[in-house]
Amino acid sequence: MVDSSGIVARGVTRAFGAKLALAPVDFDAKPGEITGLLGPNGSGKSTLMRCLVGITRADAGDVVIHGVRLAGDGLAVRRVAAYAPGELALFGELKAREHLEWLLRGRTREGLERAREIAKELELPLDARVRTFSHGMKRQLLFAATLGPRVPVRILDEASEGLDPQKRGALIAMLERDAREGTAILLSSHHLGEVDRACKELVCLHQGRVVYRGSAADVRARAGRRVRVVFQDERERELFAARATSLPGRTTQSVGNALVFEHDGADPRPFLGALAALRDVPAPRALEYGELSLEELYRDLYGVEAC
Amino acid sequence: MRREFRLTLWATLAIAFVLELLLVPAILFWPRFEDKLEMLSSMAPIQVLKDQLGFIEQTGVAGYVLAQHFFKVCSTLGVLAAALLASPAIAGHSLRGTLELCLARPISRRRMLLERYSLGAFALVAPVFLTTATIPMLVERVGESLDQGPLALCALHQSLFLLAIYSLGFLGSCCARNPWVVAGAVLFGGLVQLALYMVETATHWSLFRMSDVPTYIAVYQKHALDPRLWIPMVGVSVVSLLISLAVFSRRAP
């Protein structure tokens, strides 16, 4: 036992043959917070989560979850951490009620009761066979099983994948409530909106490496110093870029018809003043400032548009 | 566990039903078989079969029942059952995609593996004992009698033979991702061994020599298992299980 709550991962490394799935990964997830794990497909999110609970053995590194060091097959860690895999394969022949019992084997009776309550709250028919469930209902059943037991750490791999916006909102609200009670939650997601809403801290992976680690507030502040200038077409964008060299700050990206400028300071007025003073440049069609947040970060980190 | 227990119970009952279904008519056929034994023996196309019939001629109903129940039915169908019970134990979850869910629960891998092994082994072995227990009652219907004790020893020997095959299949399941590949390999191996048994010049290479009529007659008559046979069979099971534990402890979903 070491004195550390939440999740502490240091130098977690995993290779599958010659392919390095996780370069040494370091990050913390604190109690009372939802930490978002972001990254494109194949970036190592699921492998990292599996390594944290001992389902996949890390080649090297150290993981401590709620003061319990990961060792052996990770049984001690899985007692203090509930994990929901991203892979959604359930036993169709079981009733939802039976499936919850199966999923929560090794947990307390209270955990099972709580999972049933959550399933009812999500309006899942507990006496129906799982094979009759839609993809979203199966996802919710797994979510209920993960949120049921009273454990200090929860690790959820794409917990809201395939859910409609209403259910997605309900799940995020439950997670927020759980975090407020002091649980450390690690949530991987491709849905930037939900990460933006729920997560205080972000860990972004790319090709098995952490490419960004920081608070969501920092991302927003950083996004607040950016201006996205949209033009009629790419020709106008290029013309503008060639002539607008006197603008303060720097051009960070050219995406489609738009240019993204990053300027110094939180006040955009000097930048906008200099923009207005420009002569003989194509007029912008639109200006976006401020709340671009995660999409912007995603574009910066991975060089692709997120939607 | 309820799901696993339920599946095990159904498998046990299904195997026991099939074994009993084949055992009852075989025993009821004994008087007619006895009448024609000499003729059948002279008609046997291969020496191995001639030898089997010779043993039955010497030992009467005991040899006949042991040949019918253990050698003919339990050994051959038992290999099939062993393949079907062992192959999906772990590889089945891998194919269905449920292995990660199994591993995500706060249960040690060792415990999970031993539970799966035990349940499959029970479903394989229990029907052998259950159906063997009905033999004395059935042979009374044809005016004969057999002792329960030596028959139970034969059932034990048969179980050890099947457990060795099951354990090898179980090890294959711990390594593989597709249970059908494991089942196919076990069945193919079983068929090759059975074919070898029937070839006079190669019969001594067959594993079915450990579970044939002379073996069961010896167990029945001596009231004891032969350590030259049961020790290797138990050894294969134990070693396979230990390797399975080692493989599974590092297995990724």
C-alpha cells in the first residue's frame, strides 16, 4: 500500500510484438474529478485502461489505484476500481437482472442493489433477455453494473458510445454526481461535447504517447486566445495569408477555407483592430473567437477535424 | 456462477442421457449376443476385433458390458464430449468477445480458470459414474449380475482417461482464440488414435490401449487401477492444468 488516492500511472508501457501500443505513459486522475481520456482510434486508450486494471499486463511501469499497487493479475486493484470495457459483448441468453448478478460477482450485495436501481432509473427492463436489447440498452446495462458498486475509482471505456443525446446526458449527470461524492473517474470518449462538459482534467493520447495533459479550463483559456477567420474559398484564404503578415500573433493552422490565429493575451481587441486596419486583403466571411475548446485542441494535436 | 452451473447441469444431463440411451439396449441385447458370440468371433474382419470378442467369450457378461459401455461408448463419445466441453472454456469467450468482461470482475484468474476447469470436468465425469451406477440393475433384467465396486473403479479409470484428453483440450482453449480449432484438433487426434488402435501393426501406439477391453477387464477382476496407466493419465491432466494456469495468467483478451 502506498499513500495515493485516485489513479497514479507512471511509465506504463506495453508493446504487442513489434508495435508499441503504449510508450511510457504518465498521468494522474484525482478523486472527486472526471478525467477525460482522449485520442483517435488506435491511440492506446483501451490498452491503457486494460493495463490499469490488470486485464492486459503492462511490460513496464507502475500503477497505483486508491493506494493499491497493481501487481499479479490485478485482483486487488479490481476490488477498488470498477471497469467498463469498450467492447460490448454480453450474454444474450441471460436476463438483464441475471446479467447484472454475473457482472457484479465478487462485489457486495449493496453494489448489486444499487446497480439495479440505476438500471431502473435508466428505464431498462430487467426481466427481458439481453438479446432483445438494443446496442444502447446494452451499453446502459454495462454502465449500471459499473456504477453500482461503491468503489473509489471507476474506469469507463467509451461508456456513452451509441447512446442518444438524452441518455448520454443522463449518464454524464450520474457520473458527475458520483465524482462529487469523491470518486475518481477516468472516462475515455470520442464525444468531445461530453468530455468538455464533464471532465476537469484531460489526457490526450496519440500513437501510445501522452501528447497533452492538463485541465480542461486551460484548454478553454488557450482556445480563448484564438481567432478563426473564415473566407469565401481557399484562394482567398491563401491571398489573405500572404498579405496579412503584419497581424499580431501567429497563424497556427490553415483548415479548408479558414485560418486560425493565436494571439498574445486574453483580450482579442488589438488583434481585431489590426485585422480591421488591413487593406487590399479579401474580406473574411466569418470570425470565430473563444469557445472552440476541445475541437480546437483535437485539431492541433491530431491534425484532423473533430465534429 | 448461476449461468455456469446451469450450463454444466444441462451438459451433464445431456451426456448422461445419451450414454444411458446407448447402454440400455446394449445390455438388453446381451442374451442374443451371447448366442451368436462364437459366430461373430469367426466373422470379425480384423485381428483387434477378434481379440476383443475373445475377451468377451472368456469373461461373459462382464467383458461384454465393459466393452459396450466403456470402450465403445464412453471412450469414443467421451472424446467428443471432452472436445466440446474443453474447447469453449476460454477460447469461446475470446470468440464471443466476452473474455474482457470475465476478466474485469474482481475475481482472480486462477479462481476463474479452476472453476471453469472443474465445471467442465464434472460435466464430463459425472455421466460416466451416473450411468455406470445403473449397470447392476440393468444386467439383472437379463438374468445376470455384476458388482458395483469394480464397476465404479472402471468408471474411475475411464474418467481419468477422459480427463487427460479434456485437460489437453482445456490447455488448447487457454492458448487459442477460436474454440472450433481446438475442438477440431482434439477430435482429429482422437480419430487418428482410434484408427491406429484398429491397425494390428500400429495398435500398440494408440492411446486407446489405455482404455480398451483388456484394461477394463483387468481393473474389474483385480479390483484395482493399474498405476502404470493411471499415473501417466493423472500426470497429463495435472501438467496440462498447470500450464493452462500459467498461460491464462498472462492472457490478454
